[in-house]
Amino acid sequence: MAREYKDSGIEWIGQIPKEWKIVPFKAYFTTGKGLSFTKADLTPQGHAVVSYGQVHSKVNTGTRLDNSLLRYIPDSITENGESSRMNKGDFIFADTSEDLEGCGNCVYVDKDIELYAGYHSVTAKPKVQYDNKFFAYYFQTPCWRSQIRSRVTGIKVYSISQSIINKTFIFVPPLSTQQKIADYLDKVCDELDEMVALQETIIEELKAYKQSVITEAVTRGLNPNASMRNSGIDWIGEIPEHWQMKRLKFMCEIQTGNQDTQDAEQDGVYPFYVRSPKVEHSNNYSFEGEGILMAGDGVGAGRVFHHAFGKYAVHQRVYRLSSFDDIDTTFLFHYISNLFCKVMDMGSAQSTVPSVRLPMLQNFVVCIPSIEEQQHIATYLDAKCSEIESLIALKQAKIEELKEYKKSVIYEYVTGKKEVY
């Protein structure tokens, strides 16, 4: 028998199955607040807790509780926190988000464990306790998220209050239908997630291959029959016999930028570099000409992130290499991009906050073939790296395609557009 539909009352949703209900969120769930504490209160062991940061974690799918999301707090915090204790079938929402896309992010508690909602979170508990996996999927869709996004307040940080969540509406199929949809989506989404994970593994392998290609070319050259000698440096190994070794300070000028944090803009992976019309046509720039830029501290410390030209502004915690002497800059860019970070990763500059000390950068050793050989290696690496990056881009596009398909599958089944038989 053909499925019967009715108007949902929502223009861009259209029709939904006749037996489905549309009810206020607060008719099915009771909301509350998570525990109040700070990161400093966390302990290695104790009572499991999920807070704002874990809700927004990339590991969190919103449809299952990953063990890596769990943090721990002592007895003293949970003594009077029974209202924040979660049960299987409950939800933990983040009460703030740095972007609209994250408004409505939640953790679904699919395990029967002792767990508490932490700081900056809103709890949602069903008034009648049962498996809410259907709603875990429903809360990922634009038909619910748009209700949150249209009401949130804030500029740089959006606030998601209990009141905002309670003003939303939810689709409620019969319980048996909910279970069928959830079971089906579990199967399909698990398969799609495995496909995404496979593509991500291939990307990591391609990145590792790219690094090995660069390392081989800039330390051993392109002639497999060249006579070799020991460089005397463990992380370099052998180099062609006719190559020289020179410290970076004798090959270029090393400076830091002068821009402050409030002036920084994001460009690519790292902030602190700006090249825009306002820079090109004003005096608001640090440098002019060619430069190789390296992050001076933070998570990306030691990573070369841009080969800059023209007029540009550089943050005070970014190193700029310029005024190059007898070195092909593309060759040097490849060399430092791949090898300086290895020195950092070996612990040569470890501290509470990773940072690049100027003497370390100045004394970094570069293996130098003739300028003609440098140019030959640079041309080879440009082509080879472009080829590898094209493959990575294809894999990343496939990941986005799979993620979009996953979103569409979830949407079609939780809104009743498709039926599970």
C-alpha cells in the first residue's frame, strides 16, 4: 500500500508521513545545565564528564559516545550534581559555538555508564526513557539546526540557551519506525564512515610519500649513481660527495614581523600573514619582495607555510627569510619545509609552548649542490609535488562527496522522504 503523506507546515520540508507528529522539543525532552567547573579541575581519573570542547570535537559524530571524548572530575564536583548526571538516551548540547555550523552540536549518550554533563553545556533528557537514536540523527539535519541558527545571539561566539532549544520543533514517527530508521542509518553511516576513513588513510600515505620524495631529492639529489659521503648529521645521513653544507644565517637574512595579534588575519593554515588590496595600496605592510615565512611558535612552530611575494604584513611571531645569497629559493623552500620541522619534532626546541629560537634557525644546516642542480631539483619537486597534491585533492573531494551523501541520506530518512522496509 502506498504511503500516505501530509503537509509538514514547513515550506522547505514539504510533506511528511501521515502518522508522524510535529511537536515542540519541550514536549519530549526536559532541559537543564551541565556542571560548573574549569579545565583546571579535571583529573586523570574519577567521574566521566563531557563538556563544551568534547561536544565540538571532530571525533564526535553526534550519534554515538566515543570513549576518546571522556574527561574526568573528582567527587567534590559531582556531590551535588545529580541533575547533570546522564543516562543512556540523553543528549549533551554545547551552549556556545564559534560558528553557525556548530550551533546545535550535541553528544548522544548511547552507553549505560556513569557520565556527567560538564561546563558550557545544556542537557536534554527524554520525559519517557527510551532509545533516542532516531533523534540523534534528526539533530544533525538542517531541518532542526536551522531552527537553532535563526535564534542564536552573539557576534564572534553564538549562545545556544535552553530557551532556544526548547522553542524548536521535532518530527516524531511511531517508536517502531524510529527504531527501523535508526538501525538502517547506523548501517549505512558506518559504511560511509569506513569509506571516509579509508580515503583519509590514503591521504596520510600520500603526504608521507611527498615528504619522502622531498627529503630524498634535497639531501641525495636526483642522480642515483652519485658518489656519497657522510654528512656528519644523523637526521641528514649521506649526501652527494660534491655538495656543500652551510648554515642558514650565511645564506639569507632572518627577521620577524611587526604586526600585533589584533591586526592578524587568517591566510591558509596559519594566521599572521596578510596580502590584500588594503596592504598593496597602503603603508600597512611589514615587508616587500620575496620571502619565505615560518611560524615561530604555537602548534605550527617551525612549519614553513608560505613563499611570499609583493607587499605583505607579517605577525611578530613569524620569521621571514629574505635577501637570499647563492641559493635557489624554491629549492630552499622545499628543503626547509620538509626538514626543519623534523628537527622541531625531534625535540630540539620543546617547551610548554613550542617555539623556534632564533639561534636554532640561524644555525640550521642546509645541504647545497650547485645552483644549476638546485634549480633542476626544484623543477622536479614542483612537478612531483603538484602531482601528489592533485591526488590528495581528489581524495579530499571524494571525502566531501561521501560526507554530503551521508547528510542527504540522514535527511531523507528522518524526514520521511524515504521509507525503510
